[in-house]
Amino acid sequence: MKLKFFGILLCPLLSLPCVHAQEIKTPNQQQIDSGFYFSGEIIDPIEVSPEFSGGQDSLTIFLKENIHYPEAARDAKIEGVVYVTFIIETDGSVSNLKIARSIGYGCDEEAMRVVQAMPVWKPGTQSGKPVRMQYILPVRFPPENVDK
């Protein structure tokens, strides 16, 4: 009798980690391509997306001017895209950098270095208030301004 009663109490407790794991969402390819998702939960549509200082053209210029093709990647003729995910805080600063998709050979570290060096962004807003947004930035290697 005690064992049956204990089993009834224990079963719901054992299922808690599964329920929690199902609540956690990870970005799918469409979210990666769109560039952002919010705290594991997609805000669709977002009222105002985060914006790099000066807009998308300025972001492209910043990346072209600051990305250096790592020697190991150049020697191995590595080409591809590193996806860096990060949070744009309510003050526009960048935090919680992680590699979402790697190509190795020093490219991941170089992409992280350049994202950390970015100036403050204009944060995204929802209902007129700045919100923390997770952003996924594709960084292409080799950069367009480098000969292969």
C-alpha cells in the first residue's frame, strides 16, 4: 500500500522536467532567416525591430570593414556562414553571444569578436516600450572585401 501511494506521488514529479523542456523553444530556420526571436517566444509581428546604428546598410559596411578572414580558414579554403545569436538589450547593448551555426577554422571566434565590437543598437519595441530581443546575425566567410 505504501509503495502504491509513493508511486502515485512520484509519477507527477518525474514528469516535471519533460513539461519544462517542452516549454523551451529553439529557433528554427525561418526564425534564423528573419533575424530574431524573443526570449524563446516569437513576437509576430514585432512592432519595431531592433536596428543597427545607421540601419542595415551601416551594418553591412561595419561587417565588411571589420571582419578579417582567419589565416587557417584561408589556407583550408573554408567558405560559409557563421550564425551568431545575441541579445539586444533594452539600452541597445549586445549581450549573451553564442554561435548558432559554426564553420570552424577561426571563423567563429572572428565573428564573435566583431559582434562584441559593434556599437549600440536601437532596441526593438513592443507596445512602445524597449524590449530585449534575441537577434541572429549571419556572418559570411570569406568577407566580400577579401580575395580568396
